[in-house]
Amino acid sequence: MIMPTLRIGMKPVARPSVNERLIATAVEICRSGLRIVARIIRIRRDCAWLDELPDYLLRDIGIKRSEISSVTRFGGKTDRDGMWN
């Protein structure tokens, strides 16, 4: 059986096999999972750090103590409507 090839420049390149695509997909799923875990760790770390700050510093930053969880998960306020973005 003749494998279809793609031409890039002057070198023919064979299509990746099913196993290669499966491995690439598995690697991407693992990377995605690691990014999710890293984000969760960062959110918890930032939440703990902000929770340790005194109220006057939180006011300087522009957040209230009750907003720490929202700020670490979803970002900052928009200037237009005062809502978290």
C-alpha cells in the first residue's frame, strides 16, 4: 500500500500514523491537566497571600476582603461598570 505524502518544500513528508496521533493527543491531554493543576495552585497561593494583607493595603489595591476569592479566580474590575471581568 502506498502512503499518501504531503510535500513541504522539496522533501516529501508522510502523514502521521494513528499511533502517533494517539500519542500526540495523550500528551496534549496531560499538558492540559498540568495547566489546570498549576492554575489551581496559583489561585490558592494568591488567595492566601491576599488574605494575609491588612485591610488598608487591600483598599490601596482596590479590593475588599470579601472579594479576594473572586479576584483570584476571575481577575480585576473593569473601569466602565465596576464589575469583575
